[in-house]
Amino acid sequence: MFRTGDKNLITDVAGLKVGNSQNARLKSGVTVVLCGEPATAGVKVLGGAPGTRETDLLAPHNLVESVNAVVLSGGSAFGLDAASGAQGALREMGKGFEVGGFRVPIVPAAILFDLANGGDKDWGRFPPYRELGYEATQAAAEDFALGTHGAATGATTAGLKGGLGSASCILPNGVTIGALVAVNAIGSTTIGDTAHFWAAPFEIGAEFGGLGLPSPLPGNAHDVTTKLGGAKLGGNTTIGVIATDAKLTKAAAHRLAIAAHDGFARAIWPAHTPLDGDLVFALGTGYSGVEPDIPASVELYAAAAATMARAIARGVFAAEKAEGDVMPVWSER
């Protein structure tokens, strides 16, 4: 049976810190996962409308093996500027891939669409995301806030406000796995019109309300409800990071990212649509020294899906009401 890490956050994975920066008027922000030492990384995109930076280098056949940070940002394509801000902060820290006598911080990034969420996007000539990325990197710590913070400050789902979620678990072999996710899905994280989360079978304790599954299931449980039927059209995309202290090759990190997408499918209905840019980055810090064999890898990948599902529910559960919101928060349901 899995148990959570001490914080029940992705930072239970040794070697990682997380920083948030947000602007309440903008209703948007940035979240940065900072690697103490370069971490082996992979990525998998299963949504039909992604927005990314530096994801090609994560392919197993390409040169760079590890990354210094990963950025999740609001702002649609404008939010890709956040990676430049994170790069600037990392350069000041002396971190980066050494090439030709220079250090180049390696910072893959992904964005979600939160432009139509009621925030003031009249930012002038240049969007604010570069500065938000710099601030989030500087703020990186082992403790960080969930819900209406960072990249998920203005996130929405079908019928409810989205949020920044995180969770962790420790496997029987001592390996830790953690998830971080900005939930901005076109689909729903709750069952029908109830307050019960689709991720309920994976809940540990009462980390997102302890309601379990409804019995019986409501008649509309399988109805395909999306934000497209709401009063205002929003954008979409759930973007996340799955991380472990196990030793991974780039190919194994890629497989870990694939497995974590099963957590999207367990926690969001529907997921991976043509209108979502659903993406998972994977990180292996190697701090445990454990290199999983095939049987241990199966358990690791199963835990990746369960931990990501829990993180998604925790993000929506923790969302806070704010002025100008276009969606209610879970606690109001």
C-alpha cells in the first residue's frame, strides 16, 4: 500500500524545489520546478493543442541528457516567455549545460490557455511572463502553495475553477514519486454534478475531501460535459510534472511521462481532447540510487498514474474564490 511523503508534494522527491509567481489582476502566473542538480528528463504530449518550448531536446536520441528546471505557465503562447525569465535566474546561479566555455540553462516549458478567464490581459507591448518566470525561480522552495497559485492562478475546468495540485507517494522499495499539475482541463474532475472526484479510488486519507465515489453513480456520470457548454468559452490544457528520485535513462523518463498521462484519464473526463494541450514532463533526480528493474518499473509507472490523479483532484479541491472569477470553486459545490 502506498503512503505519502512527509509533505505530500512533488518536493518530497529529493533534489527538487518549486516556486510560484502570480498576478491577481492578470489572473495568471508561473510555476517553476527547480532541480538542485541536473535531472534526467522526458516528455509526452497527448493533447491536440500544445504550447511548448525545448521539448525536442528531451527525445531519447538527442544529445542533452538532463535539465535544470521545468516551467509551467499560463498565458497561452505569451507564457512561453516565462522560460526566459527562469533561464535568467538560473544563469545568475551559475547553472546550465556547458558548451564552448558557456553555460546554457536547459529549461523546457509548457503553457495553458487562460486568456479568457476574467483577468485583465491589457499588459501593453510585452507580456509579464518573463518577469513572473524569474520571480518564480527565485521563490523556489520545498514548501509551496496549492490551488489558486502559480501557473494555475486562473485555471478553469468544466463547471469548476481549476488549480495547482501536487501529491507524492513512497514505494515499498523506498523510491519516492511526486506529481505537480496545473489543471485547466476542458473536461470535468468531478462525477456528474456531484462533489465527488473521479480520482477518488486513489485518494490517500482525506487529501481532497474524503468523499469517495458516489453510490449509486449519478445517471449523468458519463455525460460528456465540457467548458464549451458554459456561459463563457475558456481555453484548456492540463500540464504537469511527474518526478522520482530513482535513476532513470532518458527512455525510462519518457515512459514515466506516458504512464503519468493515465492519471489524467483517471481524474478528468474527458481528457486528451483536440482542444487540450495535455502534457507531462518527467524528471529523474537519481538521489535514491535505485535503478528500477522491470518489475519495479511496473510499480513505478502505476504509482505515477495514481499520484498524478491525486494531484489533479488536490488542485481543484484547493482552488480559492477570487474577484472576477468565471467559475465557482469546489468548496461551493
